[in-house]
Amino acid sequence: MSSRFEGKLDRNHGVLLMGFHYNGTEYEIRCTEHSLDRFHDHNLDVDAALGSIVALGKERMDHFAGDGSDVAIIDKENHISVIITFEAEEKYIQIRIATIIPRSNIFVKAGTKVYCLQNYKGGF
């Protein structure tokens, strides 16, 4: 798996918010300390943002990592949008949260992939 950050990936970027392994690949979700402070200052739900990222699923995460994509995840149920960047080296994928926007109706810059989470209406 190559990326636009090949050979320049900072594995210690910012704050580690969540990490997990799946089928031999290590995933980490990170953001800068400054961003994390701003999210808390503005009462933005970082846990909901993490849930939105994980909801992409392994196949989409691997695809976006392979492209080194910038992705906007629109989560209408939680009324947020999460802008993330994927970086990868071999069996390591780092997902960096650029920002959390407290609404689901957003403008996305050219070249950013958009993924809209569908509301779950089922029961258990």
C-alpha cells in the first residue's frame, strides 16, 4: 500500500485517540492537541466522530488509505461532519482528524471524497 506520504509518515502525530488491529493491519486515529482542545471548547463530540470513522468499515478505510484520500464523512444522525486524511505505510494506516463540523450540510473542497452514513432504522 503506497501513499502520497511514502517515507514521510509521522507515526507520533498529535494525540492517539483510538487504535485497533484488523486482519494484520494496524489502524490509528489521531488529531493534533490543538484540534482536540478546540473540539472540547466547542462541545463537539469526539466519540461520535470516532464512531463515524469506524462506521466506514475496513474495506472503505483500506480503499481510502490506498488513495491517500481526504474524506468528508457526513453523519446526519449525529448532525456532524468529520473531515479526515488517510496516510499509510504497508500494514499501518493512520487516520488524521482535520476537523469536526457541527452540522451535516457542508461544502466540500474539490478532490475530497464524500461518504454519507445512512441512518439505522432497524431494531435489536
